[in-house]
Amino acid sequence: MGKWTIPSALILLCFLSLLSDQGRKLQANAKEGAVDPPKVEDNIGAVPHGLQTDSDVVKRESDSISSRSLRNNAEKFEFQAEVSRLMDIIINSLYSNKDIFLRELISNASDALDKIRFLSLTDKEVLGEGDTSKLEIQIKLDKEKKMLSLRDRGIGMTKEDLIKNLGTIAKSGTSAFVEKMQSTGDLNLIGQFGVGFYSVYLVADYVEVISKHNDDKQYVWESKADGAFAISEDTWNEPLGRGTEIRLHLRDEAQEYLEESKLKELVKKYSEFINFPIYIWASKEVDVEVPADEDESSDEESPDSTSSEEGEDEADKIEDEDTEKKKTVKETTYEWERLNDVKAIWLRSPKDVTNEEYVKFYHSLTKDFSDEKPMAWSHFTAEGDVEFKAVLFVPPKAPHNLYQSYYNSNKSNLKLYVRRVFISDEFDELLPKFLSFLMGLVDSDTLPLNVSREMLQAHSSLKTIKKKLVRKALDMIRRIADEDPDEFSGKDEKDVEKSGDEDEKKGQYTKFWNEYGKSIKLGIIEDATNRNRLAKLLRFESTKSDGKLTSLDQYISRMKSGQKDIFYITGISKEQLEKSPFLERLKKKNYEVIFFTDPVDEYLMQYLMDYEGKQFQNVSKDGLKIGKDSKSRELKDSFKELTKWWKGTLKTEDVDEVKISNRLDNTPCVVVTSKFGWSANMERLMQAQTLTDASKQAYMRGKRILEINPRHPIIKELRERVVKDPEDEGVKQTAQLIYQTALMESGFILSDPKDFASRIYSSVKSSLNISPDATIEEEDDVEETETEPETKAGKDGADAESSGLKDEL
């Protein structure tokens, strides 16, 4: 054995010298500028993901942080104007709730993780191996450097993505948010406009974004929010593998965000329902047993031992006490602590989810963190041939642009999941357009994972899913009305008590109707299958509703006996319609008439022809029946000569008929249209269209019918004048003026306002006994003096000389 000792020692010495030479070479290379990958210490906290850079990297990074200046070798860029404007507003904002920055960063990280998981459905290799394949979000803080970092293992960004997404190209959301912010001062909606990243400047004065995409190198984006940003290839930070890390160098007044408790509180408040695990590098105090101090144990020893036996016994005793004597001390350790361990709401039973959890989930899903709750929600599981789970919400307010691009927009507010995997939030085939205001998600077990838009549109399950979603959505909306105490007119008080919390639900359906009523009307136009169910949700004011909204069911319950039709009138406003001559006799006979004042109502009533067996009748059109008049035949005969003469007089006005009216009481006459033609209100709407073609509107314009009131003194006198002299020009002029006046009062636009004005002035002359031949007094001609152009030129020259003299002085 002794023979091999010396050779073995020599071999060991040679091996150690080689290692030290190699270490010196590596150190020399580092000094010459060559950058090696940072080393990973195996023993840092003995926890997963524990990464540490070498001392040179730490020094270089600390120098950069301390200077808070953009790196010299980085490529510099200027922020696009709208982005700079947005950042100025955020930085100078007096808005007190700065907490929103963390929820926006976590939301963006979740989106990046969704994207890489979707790509992995068709290519498993994009996830990589080891820690890189773990789809999670990590939060870390450094109190010494006043730095907060958030890292995700999402899809990452290329250099081009960093430039496009974080600086130079202002998306439409940027301008929209700036306008909203300036008008309301509410920074809380920043995430809904796609510019949530910039909220970091509420708390940080210097931001670094380190990102690695599978198709590009690792880059660093950095900015001090001073109108510029820089991008450089990252050769000094820890390789991310894939994903993005955002480092916020916090302002002095934002040091509260370096406290673990504060960050945990914010994640719990805003991001509890994010679909990926969120971890924080948390400190933890643990009890550790350590040997007792030597001084304490030595005090217990006996120094006066004299005999050898007693000494040996005492030594054995002390040795036993040393082995047994321990003490417990507090020791701080660090480990990754998960913050969001709540199971996805839609996977839980609805009876196990509280109202507060639904509200928090809605805020997380929609990025709307205002204090308002959703008006209603529906959580259900569909079983059968097609199985899926869904949660639908009615937002408290309609988006500002809900109807501006209704038919051109493909945006959907439903997120589509397949077997718990997020697929898309841009698929608009799950709900019809008129329900596009609903928020929520659908998780299907039937659709294939590797889906595309084209495959989904052709998939047999899609129609079934859409049909069930529509039915559940309409049930949810109807439930808002059923639980609203204001909707309980005519019901027992006991039923009202069973409806729940009256104060909270009172007036909810009126609020819903004011926000989304137009969508219900559009649904009646577009969805023939659900037309009757949607009609039950209609609300309107009427002559008997006392300024409140009423429904078709309530209208029918108040109908007079023998009334077969539902009466309505369309126009610009309720105030105008209340004075309409078309309502005179209906009001007198106590019939209820519905007021339709929304422009879309004209289109609506072309599709809603009947309800519960009752036909709709526009009271401004021909065909109105309100009971029988025993003298109608006699009146018709007695005014036959007048109606025939009047029609001949108006032959140039395109009047189809003149007849006795059954709808007038105080007005001499009105102009109505044929039953299936446009009403006066519809004509006005069509003429206001930007791209309207007048030549093609002629055939849709209803035939005009002049209805006269046989009981009115003007009509009676006119009949007497016509009987005496049907060729009297004065009578013809009067008849023409009466018709034009009726045309205006009935809501039509005069084709020749000048002619109407001339007739009015002639009538005024007659009432003032002014001769029709009276002429207008001519004014005296006064010659205008022309201003000489030289005067102005001279003045300009004098001004120029004066300005030059000032410059010289």
C-alpha cells in the first residue's frame, strides 16, 4: 500500500495545477472582454431556480444601476409621440392608487404564457426543457438595490417586438386611453386599452426589460421615461432560456412595494384567478436546533476533581451532557411561495363560489378594477353531445365604442379554452353580435386542441355551443328584470319579498336597458329564432307609463277590452310625440300608445310584426282602427265633394288620397302614409344618411294620404267655400297652405320651404289688410369708397422697418 502513496500524491498535484491554470485563463479572458455564461451555484438556499452571477457580472450590473443611465453601447430610440404623451400623463399623475402596476405586469405575463402554451399544442419543443418548460410567474425583490423584478417563462420578445410593443408604434388603444384619461382622470382602466405596461412609471424611474424569444437572442430594453429608450444584446445577465424579466428600480416614494406583505396583498387582491402559478421569493423564519455554547457547558464542569476515578466519571458525564445539550434558534431562509392557489372558478360548482369571488374573477378577467360590480352573471355546465363549462357576465357599463363599428368589428369578449388550455380571445363565433357586450369564458371538452379559426367555424359542435350560450345569456338578462322590484307592478308583495335584496337590485333593469337596450333591439332584427324571447326584454315609455319604462306584457295587461292592436308611434323625442296630432282621439278614448324615439326603432318595427297574437299598428300610418263610428258613412258622403276637389288641387304634391280621419280631435288635418311604406320619421332618417341615393328611395317612400277632421270649423268653412266656387284661387291657395302646414305637423320635410314661406307671408298680409300689390321700399344707392392698396403696403413697410430697427438694437 505504501508503494502507491507517493505516485498517487504526484498525480493529484498535477491535476490540481491544471485546474488552477484553467481558472487563470478564464479570468484573463474575462478581463479581456470575453463574456462567459454566468455560473449557477448549486448551494444557493438549496432551492430550485436559485441563480447567481459571478462577481464581475455583479459589479458591472451594479455600476449600471447606480448610474441609472442608458448603456453606452445600446441602440437608442425615441418614443413615438403618443407613447411619450401617455407616459407624461402617468408620471405626472396625481392618481393615488399606484398599486395597479403589479396587476398589469402579471396580466401581461399571463398573456405571454398563454401564447407559448398555445404554440406548444402543435410543437412541444417550443417549451424547452427543465425550468424553462415551467409555465409560471416569479416575483423577486431586492431591498438594497431598491429593485423589484417580475419574471415569466412566456413566449418572450424579439428585438423587433421590443421596439414595436414598448415604444415606437402607438396602437389605437394608446390614443383612446389618453383621451379617456384626460376626460375622466381614471387611470384604473389602463389595462383595457392594451397599454398597461406603462403603468410601471407610477412607481419606477428606471425600467429594464430583459427578454428572450426562441427565434432571437436575449435583449435588454431600458428607459428612464425621458422620451427615449435603448436596446442592446444581453451578454451580462443570467440567460433566461425563454421569457421576459422586468426590473423596476423604484422611486423613493414607492419603497412600500419592497415589502413582501404588500406584494402578497396586491396579488391576492388583483391576480388571484390568474391561470398560471405566481411565486414570490419569500423569507421565512424557521426554528433550528444547534449545539449549546461551549462557555455554557464549561460552567457546569467541576474543576476540583482530584481522584482519577472521579475525574473519569465526571468526564463521561460531561461528554454525555454535550451530546444531549441543544438549543433552538431562529434562522431566516428563502423559498418560492405560491400566492394564487385558488382553483379556476369555472371548474368549481356554482354553489361553492361566493358572490365576492365572482366579482373578483370578473375584475381579473376584464381588467376592469373599478368599484362597480357586474350587473349579473351566469355560471353553468352544459352536458350531452357537447360538453362545456362557461361563465358569462353583464358589465356594469357599455364600452364607449360598442355601436360605433358594430357590423365591421370582429372583437369578442369571450375567452375560449379547450380542456383548460387557453386558445383565443379573438374568436367571435361563440356569440351573435348583439350579445358581444357580454364578458366571460367558455371551456370546451369537445373541440380539438389544435384548432384554427377556420376549423372552429366548420366544427359541428360550434352551433350547439352558440345556441346554448345564447339561451343562457337571455335567461341571465331576464333574471335581472325578474329580480328588480321596479319591474314588479301588478304582483303580490310576497313575490317582491322573495326577490332578494331590494335595495341592491332596485332599478337594475332600467340601468341595463339604458346601457344595452339598443343591443336587444338589434337582436330582434337579427335573430328570428329568439325574436319572441327578446321582445319580452323590450322596454319603452308610453302615454300611461308616467315617465317610467314599461314592457309589452305590461302593455297587454292594460289593453282595453276589444282592442286588437298594439299602438305605437315613432319620432325624435317623447316630448314631441306627446303633442302629436296622431294621438288626439286615441288619448280621448283612453288607448295606450308606445313611444319609440330611438332611430333603430324604425328598423325594429319592420321585423317585430306581432307579439302574443297582437298586431303592431303605427298610429301615423293608414289603417288605424279604433272602434266603429255610426256616422262615418254619412260624413264621408257629405264631404265627398271637398275630398275630390282637394285631391285635384294637390295633384302636383303627390297626394294619393284625401279622406275623412278617425284619429283627429282638435287638429284640422294630418298627412299619413300607406301601411307598408316609410313613415315620416323613417323618411327623415333615410334622407340624413351620408351615402343615400335619393333616386332609389322614391319607391320606398309611402304614399301620402291627407286625412281631414270633419268636425273642425276650418274644414267646414272650406267645404262651404268650395261648394260656392270651386275655382276660387284664394280658396285653392288656402287649401295648399293647410296641406303644407299639416305636412310639417305630421313630421315630413317640405320639398319647397320657400313656397311655404311665401304663402305664410301672403296670409299675414291679408290678415293685416295689406294690399297684395304692395311693393318693398327701395334703399338709396350709396357709392362704396375703395381702399387704396398703397396704404396697406406702406403700413407693412413701416412695420418691417420698425422690426428691423428693434433687431439691430
